[in-house]
Amino acid sequence: TNVQEIYKILNLPDVFTRLEMNTSQLATIEHLLTPFLNGCQNNSPTLSEMIVLAKKYDGVLDCYIVNSDRSDTRFSCEGIFFPKISRRNIMAIVSKYPDADEMSVNNNNLRLWWD
């Protein structure tokens, strides 16, 4: 399955795993994410939208992988962190995604998270 391939490429044990992925790390598995791109929960953006945001603003995705021995096997992201982002871009992102369950702005950092 794609999840098993992701574990293999990232050299991870096949257990529930949390990951912080920058865009270069994401590029190594992006071809395996197609089945998960349109998935989202509640008011969160889709995985596809999060990837676009991460690439556009040099963000780091807060993701997890549910291992292959479970019936709900998946790759999902529930948050994104922008470590160096302009105030203008912070405002653009916040206005587009005002329904984040958690949002923090600190100097030129922005973190959004959805449950």
C-alpha cells in the first residue's frame, strides 16, 4: 500500500508515527499521497491545500501516519507552521483559514492546527 511505501521511504517502523515535514522531505513521498490529497476533517483544509500552502510560504506540515495493520490506515496532516513569514502573508493565510482550531502568531511565525 502507499502507507507501507511511505514508511519504507522515510525509513520508519510501521507504527503510528507523527512527523514534521518540510517541503523537501515532502517531495520524497508526494507521489504516494494521491489517495489522501482530498481528505480533510471538520473545517481543515485538504492535504492538497496544505501542501500548496507549505510550498508557497515555506511551511512545515504537522502530519501523522496510521500504520498498515489498522483498518483506518492513512497519511494525514493536521497543522502547518510557517517559521519565517511576512506579516502580509500571515494576514493572507489567516483571512483564508480563519476557522483553525488553534492559531498562534509570534513575530514572523504562524502556526495553524485543526482537530
